[in-house]
Amino acid sequence: MKCVLVNCEIYKVETPPLYEMENLLSTLKIDIDFVATQKLEKISTSSFIGSGFLNEIAQFVKQNDIDVLVFNHDLSPLQIHNISEVCDILVYDRSMIILKIFELRASSKEAKLQVEVAYLKYMASRLIEKDKNYSQVTSGGAGGLTNRGAGEKAIDIKRYLLKRRIKEKEEELDKVVKLRKNQRQGRSKTLPTVAIVGYTNAGKSTLMNHFIRKTENVRKDEILQENRLFATLSTNTRYVKIDGYYPFLLTDTVGFISHLPHSLIKAFRSTLEEIKEADLLVHVVDISSPSHFEEMKVTNETLKEIGVDNKNVIYLYNKYDQLVDNFKPFVGDDELLTCLNDDEDFEDIIKLIDSKLSSFYVEVSILIPYENASDYYEIKNNEAILETKETEFGYDCIAKISKSNYKKYSKYLMLKKDLDE
């Protein structure tokens, strides 16, 4: 599919980066035949760009057999309608392109419902009466009665059907949201939660899979990991238990992008709730990207929009090995330069996360009699044992125990204390 991409510099208006739209279109296998650019003092309410520029684009479209006209901007229903009329071609704005990619990527039931709700709301907001010449009022009989024109009836029917469909899908999605909420509340009582956030394609799934491979005695099914935008839309949560470190629940979330349609943010509220409920955020940044500062800003602004404030955050500056001349910028206490495929770098990551989770655990010296070996293995599997000596009295351990389970194992602290005395 061939397209003309329209990208405008608008006075005092922030424009999404062009390279980002190029990547979005590549994801949809849409080839850019030409990039039409224009500087605008102000946006035309009727056609976004000036009429002269629009006519030039229409001529190019006709002469070069272009399939679709794409704007790297959001358009109003009237603008889409008028541009399509002049160019006689399908017109997509930025929100529609992102929605199409989300639709392509959605695999779980929840993700599919979220995307469908967002898409239906997008379509409902862009309903426009195309047949403007239809009479809205017709003369009636002797009583002067009036009838609505056929044009308005058609659009009213479409609007009604869309509203009904949206309501049905939102009710279906609400059931899934409630189920996820119950699951989250059930598991969050005992273990701290860590959520991975960041711009799309920054390396979040790579980090998640590294933890899955390192985790002991659990299923090893990894999540989809590809070098492409929005490789996964589903929220994936895994139990992480690495020898010598605090266990926790790790969640991978949908990636962010600049000017993410508000309808998508609202539709993915249950997914984003995982971030709101997390005890610690791990913000993965592709430092090799020339726009990584902007990408960090977009992620932070999106987090603020969904109500995530005052969270503990770790910053992982990924792909530093791809920096020119091996340049290594200065990083602070809660920041790491990482190459997520490097085992040594991963050790630094787990140590930093572990230090941030220390407030949820206490380090204790305990003695567990051999006849209570099941408790020893329970602590080993579900908590963290740093050191063990097998003595004549039982397992003499230094362990990290969650505060929620401290009372349960306190009897072993007393045994150790009595032995030492």
C-alpha cells in the first residue's frame, strides 16, 4: 500500500516526531511514496492545511496511484471529510494509525476488547453528515407538519448503533476489569509488585524475559519479544524469585508513544491500573534513540495523566552499547546504564531492585528444626535465604522474610535466640 504522509510544522504547537510515524506506517506495511511538509501559522478548521497545498497533494495522489493519505496529526471529522472529498482517497489521521496497530497486535481477550472500545469511540466521535444538501425540513400537509430529511435519519441510526455497541463492549470489558482487579488484590497482599514502564520498543519485554529465565522453580514461558512497535499489548505478570534476593511480582505493561489517543488510555485503564498499584516502577529508556529525552518526557507525562505520582522509580538506560564512541553519560543512584542482553548488567539491575524492596522485608537469623523442614523449604521458595548451616539442632539460617509473614515464622527467631544464649 502506497501513501503520502503529511507532516506540518505548526506555530506554537508540538508536532509528533516524523520518524515515529514512519515506524508506525512501516509496522502496518504502508510504504511512504512522498512526505508533504508545510509550515502553518494556524490550522484550517475545514481542511487542516491550506487549500492550495491540499490541491497540490490531490494532484500528486491522482498522478501516482496513491492508496491512502496519512496525516501525522489528529484531524476533526469535518477535516477528514473535506480532505477525502478533494483528494478522492482514503484519509487516516495519527490516532487511526495507532488504533490500527493496536488492533493488529491485540491477542488476549482483554486487549481485543480494549482496542474495540477505543476504535468504536473514535468512530462515534467522527460521525459526520456527508449529505449536507439533503433537506432537513420538508413542508407537510395542511397542518404544516415537518419531517426530518433522509440524511439526518441515516446518521442518527449510525450513532445509535455505535452507542449500543460501545455499551455492550464496555459492559463485557468491565467484567474482565473486575476479574483482573480481584486477581491483583489477592496477590498483592503478600508480595511487593514491580511494574516495567517505558516508551514502546525500549526493551521492556527483553527485561521481563530475562527475569523469567532467571527465576527459580516456575514456568518459563516467555512473553513476545520483538524489535517492533507495540509488540505486546497484554499485561503480563510473573512471580520472580532469584536466589539470595527478595521475591516479588513483576508486570510488563503496554508501551507508550507520543500523542497516544485518549480513547486508548481510557480503554486500557485496567492494564494501566497495574502501574498505579505497583510498589516500584522500572522505567526502561532506549538511550541510543536520538529522541530519548522526549520519549522519557512522554512516558512521565502519560504516567501523570493516569494518576501515577510519587512512586519509587528506577531508570534503566538501555542499549548504551549502541552509543557513538562508547560514550557513557553520568547516572545517579537510582539509574543504571544497561545492555539488557548482558548477564553482568542484569546482576546490577536485580541488586538495585532488591535494595528498593528492602522496606517490605526484614533480615532475620532463625533456627528451623529438621522436623519442620517443610517451613524451611517454604521460606526458601517463597522468601529469601541468604545463608544456611545444617547443625545438630536444625537449619541455622539468615533469611529475608516479608513483613506480612514475620509473625508466622517468629517462633524460629526465638529458637535461634535461645540457642545462642
